[in-house]
Amino acid sequence: MKFSNLVLIFIVFSMCNISLAQNSPKDYLDAHNKARAEVGVPPLKWNKTLEAYAQKYADSKIKTCEMEHSYGPYGENLAEGYGELLGTDAVKMWVSEKPFYDVKSNKCVKDECLHYTQVVARKSTHLGCARSKCDNGWIFVICSYDPVGNIVGQRPF
């Protein structure tokens, strides 16, 4: 094999690794579990059934890229963004809602906080996430949680 072919193969494999960076189960878990550790909640574990559910739903959004919940049996966080939205970027967006959650009153103040409370919900023990590139160029991200963590009237932690 020529040296130039080896270089080309190396470049292709290098690009594949870059595109998968920050989207692996470990990356999703690390981002979630960092936020959970900050509030003393046990870490989530990856679940292949949740991952498959999330991927099927993300793939169903390729044509429309609508930000609409699946209304399935699991807790759920959704995100979308243009370009190369990474899975860890989505988790960071959800966790950025932390200042809007008032622990004392167990309510959102000012803005949305329910994505954050699902990330840190003690009741949720398993996680599965997926992403798809929509026809319009946007990225759709979904994380599914089991059991459901956002229950009205219950504190997340």
C-alpha cells in the first residue's frame, strides 16, 4: 500500500473519531453524573433499551426536526441545534437551567428548569440518549430516563 493511501486512511479514521467525540454513552453519563454529584444524587447507568428507544425517536424526527416530546413511558429531555450539536452540549444546556430551580420552594423561577430537574432526579436510575441529523441541517438530541424523574409535587433530590 502506498504511503499516500495510508495517510488518507489515517485522516478518514481521525475524522470519524472527531465526529463521535462527546456523543458516546460515557460522554452522556459523565455530563449527567457530574451534575448529579453536585447535588448528592447517585450516578445514572446506561441502558441499551433506553438508547434504542431514544434513537428510534430521534430518527423519526429527521424529516421535520420538530421539538415535540414522544409522550412515551420514560422521562425525557430534548434539544436541537444547528451544525454539530454534540450530546454533551445538549446536557450542558439542560444543566444551565440550574439557577432557575429554587430548592426551597421546589419550583422554577424566572425561566425553564424542568430539563435540569430531570437530569438530577434521584428517582431516575437509568439513561439512554441518541441524536440524529435532520434534513434541514439541525441536530436533534434526546435523552430518555427511567424511571421518570419529573413528577409534579416531588422534589428531584
